[in-house]
Amino acid sequence: MGAITGNEFLHRINQQNTEIWLDGQQVKGPISEHPAFKGLLKTKASLYDLQMAPSHSPIMTYASPVSNEQIGISYLQPKTKADLLKRRVMTEQWARLTCGLLGRSPDYLNTVIMSFACSSPFLLGKDNCFPEHIQALYERARENDLSFTHTFVTPQVNRSMSAFNTSDEPISAKIIGSTSEGLIIKGAKLLATQGGVTDEVFVFSTPSFLGDPDEAFAFSIPSDTKGLRFICRESFVGGESAFNYPLSSRFEELDAIVVFDEVIVPWERVFFHHNSEVAANFFSMSSFHPFATHQVITRQIVKTEFLLSLAEQLVQTINAGEYLHIQEKLSEIIIGLETMKALRDKSEADAAIDQWGYMCPSPVPLKVASNIFPKIYPRFSEIIQLIGASGMVALPTVNDFQSPIQPDLAKYLQGAAKTAEDRVQLFRLAWDLTMSAFGTRQTQYERYFFGDPVRLAGNLSKSYPKDQGQDMIDRLLSRYE
Amino acid sequence: MGAITGNEFLHRINQQNTEIWLDGQQVKGPISEHPAFKGLLKTKASLYDLQMAPSHSPIMTYASPVSNEQIGISYLQPKTKADLLKRRVMTEQWARLTCGLLGRSPDYLNTVIMSFACSSPFLLGKDNCFPEHIQALYERARENDLSFTHTFVTPQVNRSMSAFNTSDEPISAKIIGSTSEGLIIKGAKLLATQGGVTDEVFVFSTPSFLGDPDEAFAFSIPSDTKGLRFICRESFVGGESAFNYPLSSRFEELDAIVVFDEVIVPWERVFFHHNSEVAANFFSMSSFHPFATHQVITRQIVKTEFLLSLAEQLVQTINAGEYLHIQEKLSEIIIGLETMKALRDKSEADAAIDQWGYMCPSPVPLKVASNIFPKIYPRFSEIIQLIGASGMVALPTVNDFQSPIQPDLAKYLQGAAKTAEDRVQLFRLAWDLTMSAFGTRQTQYERYFFGDPVRLAGNLSKSYPKDQGQDMIDRLLSRYE
Amino acid sequence: MGAITGNEFLHRINQQNTEIWLDGQQVKGPISEHPAFKGLLKTKASLYDLQMAPSHSPIMTYASPVSNEQIGISYLQPKTKADLLKRRVMTEQWARLTCGLLGRSPDYLNTVIMSFACSSPFLLGKDNCFPEHIQALYERARENDLSFTHTFVTPQVNRSMSAFNTSDEPISAKIIGSTSEGLIIKGAKLLATQGGVTDEVFVFSTPSFLGDPDEAFAFSIPSDTKGLRFICRESFVGGESAFNYPLSSRFEELDAIVVFDEVIVPWERVFFHHNSEVAANFFSMSSFHPFATHQVITRQIVKTEFLLSLAEQLVQTINAGEYLHIQEKLSEIIIGLETMKALRDKSEADAAIDQWGYMCPSPVPLKVASNIFPKIYPRFSEIIQLIGASGMVALPTVNDFQSPIQPDLAKYLQGAAKTAEDRVQLFRLAWDLTMSAFGTRQTQYERYFFGDPVRLAGNLSKSYPKDQGQDMIDRLLSRYE
Amino acid sequence: MGAITGNEFLHRINQQNTEIWLDGQQVKGPISEHPAFKGLLKTKASLYDLQMAPSHSPIMTYASPVSNEQIGISYLQPKTKADLLKRRVMTEQWARLTCGLLGRSPDYLNTVIMSFACSSPFLLGKDNCFPEHIQALYERARENDLSFTHTFVTPQVNRSMSAFNTSDEPISAKIIGSTSEGLIIKGAKLLATQGGVTDEVFVFSTPSFLGDPDEAFAFSIPSDTKGLRFICRESFVGGESAFNYPLSSRFEELDAIVVFDEVIVPWERVFFHHNSEVAANFFSMSSFHPFATHQVITRQIVKTEFLLSLAEQLVQTINAGEYLHIQEKLSEIIIGLETMKALRDKSEADAAIDQWGYMCPSPVPLKVASNIFPKIYPRFSEIIQLIGASGMVALPTVNDFQSPIQPDLAKYLQGAAKTAEDRVQLFRLAWDLTMSAFGTRQTQYERYFFGDPVRLAGNLSKSYPKDQGQDMIDRLLSRYE
């Protein structure tokens, strides 16, 4: 069928019979009408509509190599730098429609699956590995424009370095047996964003240090597979009003705990199992990191552009641009934005054909960017709060503006160059981005997207060649009298 | 009547007929049963009950100098260091009952009014000044245990240094005339925290640079004075459940814009009017700053103790105490806490009798503390988020724990030394303190409580004697060969 | 004659009869043998030798368009991105020979003069402007491989915004008259690095706000022009030993105050005079900033590579690499290095033909880099000190290692994988880079190279387009119900 | 003899025949005339003179309990808070004479020895312990006003957690045998500041983890004991001129490596030996830390006052006080200063009688202060450099001002309210404090005085009671519906 429209997407998701729990209730009825999901699904539908719009179809889709259909560029396996650029432009388009706020816009996991297919030959000839299943998934996804989430985090009972699980029952999801049909999985994985509202869920699992081979596997299954259960956190949709909650009403992506209650995973959907070495190495050896990070950084750049313009709008609204400390705050965002752009550009400029024949972005600049953004995004959020200052605290609602007290608000809350209503709307946007439960979850999301920042720095330090200046030291130290 | 109980307080507030607007609706019915106010008012009632409890009455009240009644120590005008210590202990008691989260616990404004009464002789003999009205207010408040809020911030249409109001209608509240009854006030003031749910509102106004003497005044009037209107921001009460929203269900204080719709202020309630010099100087010359800051810093110290124990609980729950970077984060809070305590203690140790005969805390250490806390509190909030990490994102609700999926949660969300329910409850507390709309408003509140941090630093720098080491420089520079 | 060798350079400088003052004495005799200058001049000679070495000549020189000579690539006016890359490679070569520590390696000012020649048409037809003199200087410099310094900073008697000079005598250098021979200049300019030991000194002057047209001029004259006087600061050469002072013995560049004691500037050397508008605009409108910054950033990148390798060597020497906080410090340097490289690369990738037909690096990434480096370099210097820790304090000298106590040192100062002598030599290098008078001057130099950091941020903020995300905001705010 | 004069001190030090090595030469002749030591010894002599001056004797000395002599208050074992205050005032006096720059002003080690005597009963009845020798040392020191340094740092061959010494020969000083005369010590200790120019050197040694009991000992011996050798680092005295080097010419304290070449330590000078437990615990259990830190913090406060006044002088000289970012920098120093003062005051206010009957300052505020100062001092040094800016780079010398170019300097380097000479002298002071080799060693000294900052934070975090707010958490979590 090729790339889909918004309605096709909504229809497919509504058809699924996925087990989703929210605030102690199982979600029933068409999910696209549920208050916690409708804004998100409408937004996602708009992304699919964009790719089919005549104006954007040429830059969002390409011709399938196996059918006559146009398919999404997020599935394009790049062979040239021009292909890489096409991928970037596609991500930018979708990110601009969502202000970079949708962590699970479809291109993210499409990219992941594309990259796994690129690197699937890594699995060839290894025990319990089925690279052909990855390839099949990739083609099925690409030709049907499937949507995905993934889940891989182990429940964190204990963060101590010496701790390990001693309970009888599996806590982290593991293989507890198999049948002719497939593997049997029991236990849980944490934190599938958009868990339950995608076509499929992609699961991978790496045993922890000295771990159990039963915890080494990867597969993808439909969200409504029997025994699969998504337990959502509380919804952060503030309400239906886009005036009051300009962001959470549109972009709130629920996070879910994923429970496997003796789920049977059909053999043809298993990518590998019981191979701890492959589980430990596939993600670092494959092109997963460079391709996925290239998508993520591109989205984060758009988000930063959004933030910068928002900061500037706040400054203009209260006419504070003449203050040096305000200028310094804006310049901090500018420096962050240009740094991210330069690193992304460098990853493209230094891209090279990898061992499987694909044009892979240079990993080092992306790794550096992924060390930087988790630190600067929270600071940018703080800068928005510092510019908004006390103006962020007492914000009326759309109902206030439609009530008898509207004239008071119109008079007392006007801005230097804005009506009270426009000003309040803008400040509510700033509040929703940085101070609502939706906004703070965005901050935490960006802070931890790439993993524990302390470990990230350690990994960068250990993997980076630090001898580029060694010859200079040697020369200095060898020539003395 | 002297110090009151919680019920007396609730009765009095419910009796008032104050005009309060919330989300486009005027608030009707007993306010103590309104969802947006009931948690706060119940909490405030518990404060009043504490002062009347036999266990605490001796440290929370003292004998009125004019009646036989016990009255609240927040009204005590200190003459000795022992009096000052009594005041501190009283504030600590109330702060501990509210984890330091209630910016407008009654002692804050009681202290303000007490300090104005102390310094009221400053107004003696000055034009349009009525020190006897301050004294009368103080005695009425003290003997009836009145509760207050205050409001003084001018609507910020334009922050540019060269901007001034050119509209025909008053925006910032001003005197537009007078009658035999009193002054007529029209316009608005911003940001009365707990506006509408206190007995009275204390209003002061300072003309901005080159301003209008009609903007120079101070008075206190009942909240239900005719023409007085409180427009609340959206409520941040997350819901009724104390499991889900342990803080906002109890401590949410609404902020209100205060509109004066040709309010008549009776002459006997006017402290001064049409005296720009007094308006500009009374607050800096009086003992307002030292006494009020002494109360605030004491509350903030209790809040920091609360935060430190919470951080430690999180660390223990996920067993992360062995990590050096976790220890550094805890030590940051410890250093902040001990610094605040040392500065508070020094303000007491260096207290001195002021020109009006009262024992006034030393202002410099308090000024320094008020430069420090707006910077460290947001950092402490961030530390809580950094310790909680991904554990702050996917938190179930009390309903989840009372639903069929409870066994899943019990198994998959258990902590190293806590049940899943206890762990989730603790993390929800951390979330409500730092990431809910309630929590981020707390952060913004502490950040701006003392005013613009950039200006605070400038004021400290300009007012502080910087020549303590000048003799050392002179000696070094004078003796050279 | 084309590009010169080290000996040709030394000969030319020694031939000059420049008036240089140092520590109250006028410098006499061959300057290349003077203790304060010999290390620097030997190092500069090695740069010239490198360009003539058969191994490097192909990448350091190109054929003169007007003669048969090979001339230095620092003079190449780039017309293509390949030319730009040649320029970068040339700067890298020289920077690697000096560890990026020589602020006035010849390519810096050669680049400045090259850029002025590129943009000289800007002066065409403007009052008192002589673009042909710039062109002539450029050709003379290029064909004779002249070396330069520049000076433009006004003596800072008073930094107050409202201050201006009221003395009778000129303080800042100004035109006090003219003759048939040329302009007469009197007064001073601050801070010519390497002042007195270059062939010529390039002088430009911009009147301050509301200033005097007599202060608007630009020219270049030989260092030994009559009436020109260079007053050096104290030399920071620690001593002759390259073991003890591996950096200052080689790279110390003296800074000088430049006094114009009624200096006559021949007309053919005047670029413009008495044109305040041109003085104010030529530097910002010309390609000076992009070309010069491209050279500077390239040098700073090499310096950062040097620093990173040094940090790593220290870590290995004391075997401290396993500590997470050490890894974080290394990763800070790595992030800085990769950021600078990415921005430099982007300036090249986005280079474009300017209005005068030259391939000009994109200015924004360079401007961002010049906001970043003044902040990260001092931090990197601090990181070196933090890694070296107490090991930086008690360092013996080469004489100690050649004395009877050598066996004590050999035993008690050995490193995990280094002899005591090697270890001490390495730590002395770290000390000379960050803690000697030479090293701290390097830090201050990088901190202020691009001007006042606060103003830099302001300029970036004001000049940068901040509306890249405006459409996203507009879309969000326009669609609400 | 009691407290001594400067001359008595100089005479005694000159009489010693200590083996000191500097730059490969053994130091010969009267040490008070040696260029590397004369400034320091003259400064120390001035401290002794101060205590004997009639103006200061009453606050610097007290009557010996065993003789008729006046003895130094640094030896006073405090029994009351008044005694503690006397100690503080004494330290302030000496610190003000040295701008807080002398780490080893005599009161530092006098305090250490006083505290060991206070806690010597801790050693009673323990193996190989001689508390009576500590007491004897204390009395001898007190009655003769002896001066000391100490040394305890182990040579750091390898910082890895798993490293230990495997060489045959001792590296870290250890007991290699004993005779009837005493213990025989061989090996080295690092970093005795002022090593060689004090009457005695106090040595203590703690075996590292799983270490050798031969490394567990403590004693004090005269600096000229046979076999004892002090190897100094390079001197940082810039020169004799107090105009050029206002600090290093007066306050440079050399650091020395201490070599024990089979030194015999007489039994009556041994405090303990071969008792690893005592070695591990005596310093933490005794009153050493609180008393010593009380002295150190008091000195650091004076140093900060010196820095603040210097910063202010720089600001005034260039008339930069109107800039907000300058005001913020000054306020940073003020906040640091007041914080240190408040913590010191709190340690005195909360002082209590310890188990041995002495009035011991409260340790927690001192521990907090010792976590703060190593971070703020380097920042203050940076602030001085940021205020001085480019003015720190090109500073003439006293010779310049006495040469023919003096008129140029007088004109071109004048300040807003200072002559050129006064301005340069002030800036040279700022340079010597923060940018000379002397100044950066000061920074490193304060940074590491209390040990590794990362470990300091860990220790504070682990030792501090973090349950002060636990009851608030318990109450919140127990009451939910």
C-alpha cells in the first residue's frame, strides 16, 4: 500500500485491540477519541497527511524498489550523501510540524528499523540469529508504513553496582520457554513511549553483567499480541483547550510500562535469541547509533529553533531586549543551536560508506552532540523561565477571556506590543513548554534520552582518540638542553 | 479574642463575601469546600489548630499586653534576642507542618505588620501620614489573629528602562479622588498569593521613577471590600488524592491579580497617601526587610531540610549512595542548608536594638541569604530530578494500585528496600515537588521571591562596605623599594 | 624574493634599528640574541624554514601571480573552497610547530592584510581613502614575505560609559597635522603583541562614540620608523632551559605599548584618514573578520588538540583514568575540541563568494566559535591544573636532576609508567602552560582575543536571525479552539 | 623564654644547620639573606615582632601557666568561648599582616600541636603510644615559641585504586629498624611548605589501605637532624622589587620534598609507632580538625577581605562600577566572604566542651566552609583577572618608571583617578596575586589544602545527618486517602 494518510493511520490504530491501562482503567472504544490520546493521534495523523500532500510528497516519499508505491523516506537506506540529506530534510519537515516535541514521530523508529536492516548481515551465521527476519520486518514496515515503538529498559529495582535479581519470578522480561509457535516471554520492560498506540512494538533485551542468556533476544510484535499489556503513566494532557495547553493538548505522548504475560512471539518475528554476545554487540556494531542519532539531533535542532524564537518573542513582548543579561541568555541559545547544527553538518560531511555498503553519518560529531543536548536543553528551559520571570506565574485561561472579567484582563495584562490575550497565549505556551507537567517531562526526556549523562561522558572519553596532539608534546619534550 | 483555632479561621473566611474569579467563573458557596481552595484552607486550619494545641501553645503564643488572651508569637515585637529566638521557633513549627512550602503561612504577613508597627514612628509628622493607623491595624490584627495577604507589584506592560505608562485609564492602581469616607482607588496590582482567602489585603504602592504621587499610598482593607476583585490563575491542585498529589492537594496557594474597581478605602485604614518620598523610603528604612527576611529564611531552611531528606530517601530507595556523583549532589544540598543556617544564626547573633527600640536581626547576613536561595533552590529541584532520573517519568496512580493490574505493579516497580506502592508514593512526592505545575511554580516563587536576582546582586554590591581589606592593600603598596 | 627562510627573517629583523624598551633599558645589539627575544625569534625562524623545506613547500607556498617566486599561502586570496582548504592546511602546519601557542604566527597578520586587499574596493571613491595603497602593501608584503603586528586598542583611562578624554595632549594616537611627506601622528596605542620584532606595524584607529575625526585612520609603517617606540612589558621567559620552561623559552611573545612621538606616516602608506564612517565600518563590512577568525579558530583547534593530549598524558602518568570525574574532565575537552572543529568545518562548507569575488568563510559559525573559545580555554587550563593537582606544586628543575640529589628524585618522584625525570618534565610542561606567568598570559590572551566576552554575546544575540522557529509559534497560536 | 621577637626567630633559624637543596645547589650561609628565603623570613620576623609590640602584646600573648613569661596565644588551650575568641583575634592579627597569604604563619602549626596535646589522652594505654611525648613537645614549643612545619603526604607514584608499592626500597617514609636511641626512618614525604626554615618538622604517617605497620608513626624532630634533607621546588620570588612583585617578594613560601636518609628519631620524640589503628584514627578522633580548620578559615576570611578590596580598587581605578556584570562579580565575592564568616561564627557559637575538657569549635560548619573555599577561591582569582581584563597584560616595571620613557608611561597609562605609577602598582599586585607563578601556586594551594575536593564532598555527604526532614516526609506519606 505504501505511505499512508492520516485517516489510514487512525483507522488502523483504532482497529487494534490493544490492552492499555490508564489510571486503573482499561482503555475502551476508539482510541483516537480518548481524551488522553486524541491530541497525539490527531497530530500523528497530520504527519502522515503531510507526506501525502502534493506539496510535500516529493520530499517525504520515494518510489518503492519492490512496488509501484511511494513510500516514506524515513525507510530509505542511504547509499549517497544526497540520500542522507533527503533523510534529514524529511525529518526536518515532520519536526517542524511538531516543534521538535514529538520524540516518537514515526521517522524515529522507522530509522531504527532501517538501520537494523542495513546491518542485519552482522547476524549472518551466528547462533540463534535470523537476519532474514529483520529484513522481512523492514520490508513489511516500509511497504505498509507501519508505526512502532520500542522498549529495552530493565526495571530498576536496585542501582547498586553489586546488585542482581534474586527473585524467583522474572522481573525483567525473559524467555521462559518455547513452543513450535515461538518463544514464550514473561516479565516487564520499562518505558515504551507511545506504548500501545503504534502498530508494533520492537523489543530488545541485553542481559546485564554476568547475566542470563534467557534475557538475550530481539523481536517485533503487533501491539495487540495476546498477553501484552501497556500500563500508562498518568496523562499530562492539561485539557482540550489549545489556548490553555497549546502543547500538551497536541503533543503529549504517554509512556508505558510493557508487561509480557507469557506472550508467545512467533518464530518468524524473532531476530535473535539466547545469544548474549550478539545482544551485547549488535547495537554498538551496527549502524543503529549513527542513523538514529542523526534523526534525533535533527529533531532537537528544530526544537531549539522553536525555543529560540519563543525566547525572542517573550523578550519583545515585555520589551526587555536592551538588557545585557537578556542578550547573554539569547546568545546562549544561539550558541547551542549553531553548535548542534555544525555537529550535525559535520556528521553528514564526514559520512562514509560502511562495511555493508550504506552511507553512514560520522559517529563522533553525533556522539558529541548527544553529550551536549542533555545539558543545554534543561538550561534553555530555565532561560525561558528566567525571561518570563514573574510573568509565568499568574496566567488566566481562555474561559477568563470569555467571561465578564475580560475587560479587566484586556487592560491590565496588555504587553508593550501585544494585546492581553495574545500576550497570555504566548506566555501560556512558554509555561506549557517549561513548567507544566508536560513540559518538565519533555526536559527529563531530553536529559535522559541518550542514557545516563555521567556514563555518556565516560564513554566519549574512553572511545575518543586523544593522541592527536601527542607529536607536539613529544617534540617539546625531546628537544631540550 | 486572641489566637484562633482552625475552625474559627474557616468560619471567618467562609463568612466573607469576597469577589473571586477562577477560570472564568465567580467562586460561590463556602470557599473551604471549593476544590481549588479546600486543601489549602484545611492546611491553614491545621496551623491555627497547632498554636492552640496544649502541646504547642506555650511556644506558639504569648499573653497579650492589652487583654488576658493568648496571642500568636508572630505578632511579638521583639525586645531581646530571646524574643527573636521565640519568633524563629514559632516559624519553624509552622514551617515543619507545611514542609516550608507555604509562602503565605500566617506568620509571614503577621511579621510584616508587626515590623511596620515597630517602625511606624518613621511616619510621624510627615505629610499625609498616619502612623496611628498602622498601630491600630497591628493591634486589631494581633488581638483577632487576622490573616493577610499583600500586593505591591505593578502590571508589567513594558520592561524597557525608558518606558512609562501613557494610557488614559489607570493601569497600575492609583488614587483617582477622595470623599469624606476615604480615598478612591482604581487600577490593578499583580500577584497577591492567597488573594481572596485572607481576612484582609495589605496594599502598598510606590510610584516608579519620576512617577505620579497618586501612586504613592499604603493601606489595609478587608478582602470583601466593595469593588475589590481577585482574579486567580488556573489552579494547580492536581486532584484530591494525596497519594497522587501529596503536595498540590495540600499546599497549593493560588496567585491572584487584584483589581480595584473604584474601591473606597476608609480614611482610618490609610497609612499614608500622596507622599512619594515616604513611599520610596519606608520599606528600606523600616525594619520590614530584616524581620520579614528572618521569617522567610527560616521557612526556606525547613524547606531545604525537607528536600535533603527527600533526596536521601530517593538515593536509598534505588540504592545509589555509593556513586561519587550522587554523594556530590547530596553534599551540594548540605552545603546550601548549612550556609543558610549559618547566615540566619549570624543575623540573630549580631542582632541589635534599632532606633525604635526593637531587637532587629542583622540585615547583611539576611541580604546575603536572600541572594543565595533563589539560585540554590532551583538547583536543588534539579538535583532531585537528576537523582530520580528516569524513575520520575512513568509513575502509576493510586487507582492503578487499586485495579486488577496491581500485581504487575507490585512485582515490576518494587525498590531495593521498598514495596512498589511505597516507592511510587515517594517518587510521586519528588515529582510533585519538582515537576508538577505546582512544583515548578514553587521554583519560580523562590527564584523571584526577593525580586529580580540581577538587581539583588547589584544592590548587595553597592550597599556592602568593601574596604575591610583596604589597609592591607595600602600597606603593601606604600612599602616598596 | 618570495617566501623567505628562517635565516633571511632573522637577518632582516636584526638589521632593523627599532626603538624597543624593556625593563627601563633600550634594547641594543642583535635582537635575535637578546634573552627576551631569542626563543621567539628562533621559533619564528623555524616556521619560515618549514615553508621552504622540500617536504612542506608544496603545501605552504604557491606561485606568485606576478613573479616566478614561490610565496606563502597565507597571502593566497581564495577564489574556491579548495583555496580555503589550502589556507587551513597551511595554518595547521605552522600551528602544530608551535602547539597553537603563537598568537602572532606570521599567517595571522598576513591573513589580515590579504583580507583588506580583498575588500579594498570598499574604499573606492570615498573621501580620504586610498584603496590602491592597501593593494600595494599587500603585494609588497606577499612578494617579500614581510612580517607584521598590528595595534588598535585605545589606552583605557576610564571605562565608564560617559567618560571621554579631556586632556590637552593626545592620549590615544591621533593625527596632529600633515606635511607634504605625510600625516603626523602623536599619542599611543596599546598592546602590540610582538611589537618591535616584525618588519612592519599595521595601525588602525576608530574614534570612539562622538569622537574626533583625527582619530580615524589606518596605515602600515616599518617598525623602525622615526619616532615610533615600543615599550614592552616584563618578559615572561622563565629561563633558557627548555626542561624547566618548555614553553616560555620558545613561545614567549612580548606585548608592547606603541608610542607615536610625532611620527610621520608617508602618504603612500596611508589607507585612509579623517573618515570616521569608513573607520567605523571597514572592519565590519570587509572580509577581515571571517578570514582572520578562520585562521584564529584553526590555530585554537590545534592548541586544544595539544591540551587534550597533555591532559591524557598526565592522567596516564599518575594512572588516574579509571575515575569517572577524570573521564568527565577529559570529555569536556573532547566536546570543546569537536565543537570548534565542527564550527570551523561549517564555516568552510558554507563559504560563499563575497561581493568582491573571493571565497569567504561563513561568518556565523566563526562568530559562534569566537564566543565559545574564550570561555572553554580558561576551563581547559583549569582542568589541567585539576588533573595535575598537588603534583603541580613541588617540581624540581633540570639542575636538581644533574646534582647529587638526583638519586632521591629518581626514586621518590617516579610515575606509574615514567621515570622521575620524564614525569617532572611533563608536569613542568603542564605548569608552564597553565600556571607560569607565560601560561596565565596565554589564558588572558585567549579570553580577550576577540574582545570583551560580554559584548561578544550581545553582538551575537543582536545580529543573529532569531525567527527561524517563528512559523512554528505562529501555527501553534493561530489554531486554537 | 616565652614568646620571641623577630630577631630571636631569625637568629635561631640562621643558627640551624639544615640541609636544604634548591635548583641543584645546597643552600649555604645565613638563610635569612638568601634571595629565595629572605622575603619570607623578614615577613615571619614581622609577625613575631607584632606579638611583642606593646600595642599588640595583650591580644597576642598570655601568661604561661608554668613560667612568668608571656607566651603566644596560638598555644592557648581554650576552655571557654572567650578563649576561642582570643585565638581567633590572634589569627586575624597575623593574617592581616600577611593578607592571609601565608599558609604557614606560625599559628597554623602551633594550633595543630596545641590540639594534639589536648587530645593526647586518646593515646593513653594504647600499644606503642606515648602521649607524654606529645605533652612534652607542646610545652617545649609553647615556652620557647618554636616554629614548625609538617609533612604527611605519600609520594604519588600511582593513583589507581588497585595500585600499591612493589619496589624493594621504601618510597614512602617508613620505619626500617630501631636502636636504643630511637626509630630509623627511610624514604620520603611530599610537600612540606616552608620545609627547612622552621625549628622543627612534625611528621605523621598513615599506612594506606592494607598497609604496612612500618608506615604508622608520628614524631617531631629539629629541621637539622642528621639525614633529613629538604628538596625545594624552584623559587617563585619574582625579584627583590616590591613594586614589581609586591607579594612574591614578601610571602613566597617554598614547598619541599622531605627525604629521610636513615634518620634516627630519638625515642622521646616519638608519639606513636607501629600502631596502624591509632595512625588511622587519631586525626579524625582528636580535636585536630576543628581547631586547625578554625585557624585556616579565619585566615581565609582575611584573605577574602583583601581580595574584595583589591577587586573594588580595580573597579574604581578603571571606573567600571556602573556595569551590572561587574556588580555581580563583586557580589559573588561578598557572598563568599559573608558565608565564610557566618560559618566560622557558627562554629564558635555552637562550640562545646569536648571529651578532654576543651572548648572545641563545632565541626560541621567548619567542614562545610572547607568544602566551599577550595571552589570559591579559584573563582575569586578569576574574577580579579576578569575585572583587570586586558589591563593585566602589558604592565611596565619599576625600572621603566625610573627610565627616560617615564613621561610616556605617565601620560598613556594614567587611570581615571590614579597616576600611571599608582595604577600600574595596583595592577601588578592583582597580577602577582592571580597570574604570577606565586599567584597560581596560591590558587592551587587553597584548592587542595583540605585534600581532594571530590573526596571532601563524599565525606561531607556520608557523615552528615540527612534525616532532619524525615518526619515531614513520613507525615506526608502516611496521611493519604
